[in-house]
Amino acid sequence: MGESISTLLFQPPPPTFLHPSRHIYLTTSTGTRIPAFFIDRGASVTLLFSHGNAEDLGMIYDWFVDLSRVLSVNVFCYDYTGYGKSSNREKPTEEQVYRDVDAAYEYLTEGRGVRPENIVLYGRSLGSGPTCYLAAKTAAAGRSVAGIILQSPLLSAYRVAFNFRFSLTGDKFCNIDKVSSITCPVFIVHGTQDEVVPFWHGQELWVNLDAKWRAKPFWVLGAGHNNIEAVLRKTGAFIDHLAEFLDIHIPARWGEEKGPIEVTECIERAIRRANKDD
């Protein structure tokens, strides 16, 4: 069962072209080289994005160029081992993915000097796994990242197919077991008609967060697993909700170098700023 789950989880597409000048190569703790790209806007906030299972850097580059511009953020994206132009073409594993995101985080914090307080983790679908892992890890280390965005996240791999009440041996990416350890604001986006990862996964993750870190979720009516951006393209609602989360919950957007602030205080600050502007 574990092998079949891994096959479903990891579906690397044929490598998509991305101009070599845009590639950065990272080396993981096991010596694998994985490609990444960094879109530098000179912004105060950097998104560290972990992509879905059938994506690679070439497929998402143009989208993130636009997103970085409209949100005024820097964006750092990386490929998993076994994806794109990574040096290891073996089948990816959960453990390898965790080493991959560790290498990405190390590059930002040590290679570029980006402070954890200025980093927002963003995981889509499969990418919710390394995102929750890294969020819990930085929290346990006593210096959490500034915030988290989870788009179409999963409770765990087995729970995509079965409504288990407990994590079983061999399960992968047990986000449900990690979210209670997260100590920064978490924004969850999920389509109500998701045909791959059921909508209730996003709901359950939100419920299991510590209440003080629950940002208002965005349940996208009628959207599926892979079309949230397309469904909301005309209205701009997706971008608006991302911007609202960053503006309300991430102190670095206010020019303040401080760690995560509980959701209630963030909202109170936003109200005070709005009243002051009026």
C-alpha cells in the first residue's frame, strides 16, 4: 500500500523548459542537486513555495513572476528530488522532499540572509507536506517563520482515499499531526468541489490549528483541485485574499521586524490602521 501511495503522490512531469539563466542549484544533505529559482523584487516578504505533485519549475515560473509583482513579494521556488533537472532521477520519497525544503530554507536564511520573520511558506496540494513539516520544525526551534499559506492541502496521503481517524504506519505527509505545533498565522484555501483532495481536508486542518493562529480561511465555492486560480481570474478574488492575509498577518509588511503575532492582535492592528487612514 505504501508503494502505491507513493506512486500516486509523486507524478513528476517530463522536465519543462526553463532558461538556464533562471536556475539556482541547491545541494541537499544527501548530496542531491535540485533546481530552484528566485524572483527578487527587493520586497520585505519572501514566499517559499512548495509545488504540487505533477508540477515543476518551468510550469510555474510565469505565474510567480506575475504574482510577485502584484503582491510585491519575493518568491523562491524549488523542485523536489526526482523532478525537473534534479541530479537524482530516482523515485521521490517523503524524506527526500523534507531534505529538499530544508535545503531551500537554508539557502534563503543562510545564503541570502533572509530572516525567518520575513518568510511566508506557501504549499499547494502535495506541497502542503513540506510546508507543514518546515513550519512545525521552525516553531520547535524557537524561531518560527512569519506565516503559512496552504492551498488545497491534505490531512495525510492515506486520508485522501480513506476517512481514517488515526495516522497509520506507512502513511505519508501527516499534516494533521503537525498543524497543532505550528506557531504562526495559517491561511487555508480550498475548493469546495475538489475532486482530488476532498474539501473537508482543508476544513479539518483549520479546526486542528491552535485557535490563535487561525487566519480566516477562503473556501472557494465550486472550485476543484487544479482550477482555483482560473475560477477566480476574472474577479481577482484569489489575489485579493492572498494580499489581505499578508497585509493583516505578516508584520514585515508593516516594516516591523518581529516574529509571528496572534491572529486576534493582527486583526486589531488592521482595524486601528484602517481607522487611522480614515
